[in-house]
Amino acid sequence: MTDRNANTGPRHSAGYIGRFAPSPTGPLHFGSLVAAIGSYLDARHVGGRWLLRIEDLDRPRCVPGATESIMTTLAHFGLDWDGDIVTQSQREEAYRAAFEHLQANAEVFPCACSRREIADSAIAPDGSRIYPGTCRNGLPQGRTARAWRVRVDDAIVVFEDRVQGPQRECLGDEVGDFVVFRADGQYAYQLAVIVDDAAAGVTDVVRGADLLNSTGRQLHLQRLLGITPPRYAHLPVVVNAAGEKLSKQTLAAAVDPLDPGAAWLAALRFLGQNPPDELETATLATIRDWAVRHWNIAAIPARIHSQASPFVPHTPTAGVPATNDDPRRQT
Ligand code: GLU
């Protein structure tokens, strides 16, 4: 076994490019606002660029009007992005080129297994199934390919997360060969996200810690495609009183665009920043400028989940456990 991905080097702040990459599955709630504010501040504190990408590959989960609603909310919260918005549904050619590169190097293989067929496999730390390798050496007789998976072999990924500290993942034991082209004909999130970040020159990914265990897969794909990895910072995920990640399924309330200052202050406190009391009555621009100047990533609690009192619905629903259970991210 080899340690293939050391990702600890310093980066020159003048070249900083960050991004916010929401999926248009509904309006922004407090959890997504925290990710937007964290990535925005990390970029602006060093005078960097901050890009907006709409991750709409998973069509059935996309909600009409959500993209416009997210854009309007970001504008109301003073979160001004740079350049043109990238939309993943327009980027198929770039994903295909990356996929064909993997194919040419025999890094991917067709897989006939349905979700039900791998349902008995071992369970990965994120709750998904570890692929048992059924089609790795060729499709079983009489079966046709549904999806394509990338080989992970014995790859071990190590990286230094700027918030969560040193990370190490043995992909063979913890994930298994994972899907890069899905049975529904879409490129998988894991491939699309690294292709898009590389194309935009993203140097720093700041996002929710629900994606921490996707990062090993992304570093593996970057290595296979010869892409220099960005630095990563995974922010604690906001959970409600029942310990559920805020999401549409847990009926998280949309943030109130009419009171952006209060939500900003709540987000700053959640991220361990220490806004002074006088900001309670300050304008949005004053709060934002204070936050840009005083941003301190070292103050963010190194936790995967954390509760925040305002904006969090207190009615437990039959909802989603606070794990990475999004079907886009399953192996
Ligand atoms: N689109 C993903 C989400 O909304 C975020 C992807 C990323 O930041 O890498 O959870």
C-alpha cells in the first residue's frame, strides 16, 4: 500500500479561488447558508475569488425555480459571486472527456449490479454499501452494463483538512470501486465536482462535513486524471434538535431574506467566530465587512455535526439521519 495523496502544501493567497456549489433542490436553509458564508469569507479574507456553481445533475431532485431562489437569497445576504455561474447540466462534454481518459487507461469497468444485488455487502462508514467487486474482472455472463465504476485497488488517501485535521482513508476497505457513470446515464457527482473545480482553477474547497467522506474518492479521481488537488476545509454540518442534518426532507426552514443580519450573526457564531455585541444592530454591509476582516478558520470547531439554535426547526421528522446518505454519493 502506498500513501498517494499528500495534500498539505501552502498556497499563495493572491491566487485563491473558492466556490459555493449548491444543488437546486430547494431554497437555501440555514445549513446551506453556513456553507455559503464559510466559503465566501475564506475567499474574501485573502482577497480571493468566489464562484457559484449550480449542481443540477440529479434531475429528479432538482426543484423548478430553486436556482433563481438561491441566487436571489445569496444577493440578499450580500454574498456576491465572481464571473459567470456554471451549471453542471451544461458540462457533459467535460465530464465525458474525463471519463474517456479513465476508460483509455482501463481505470474504469462496466458494472451490471443493481443496488439490490449489492445490498448484502459490508456497510461503509457513511452508511452506503462497499462494492464487493462482482464485475471488476468482467461482466458475469449474460449481464449488461448499468453503470461504470472506477477501480480503487489498495489506494490510501491522506490529506490535511483545514478544519477537521489529518484524514486518512483506505478506499478499498472503506468505499470499494465506486460509480463514476450512473445507471441513469448521468456522470456521478464525484467525477463532476472534481472536473468542474479543476476547470475553474479552484484552489480551496470549503463545504459541509457531510462531504468529508467523499473527499477520498475525489482525491483518487484527481490523481488518476493528473489534477492538482485543492485544499479542503469541511465545516460542521448544522443539525436540528433531533440530530438530523437540515435539508428539505427534515423540513428545514428557508432563511429569511428580510432579516439577513440576524442569520449572518447566527452563522458566524456557529462557525466559532466571535462577532462583537454592537454588530447586533449593524447593517448587513457592516456585519459582512467585519466578518471578512476577522475571519479565523482556526476558530471553527472541528466537529462533523453541530446544533445551532436559531432557524432550526425543533419538530423532529421521520427524516434523514445526519450521515452521508445522498444517493449521488453512494458507492
Ligand atoms: N452540491 C453539493 C451539495 O449541495 C455540494 C458539493 C460540493 O461542495 O462539493 O451538497
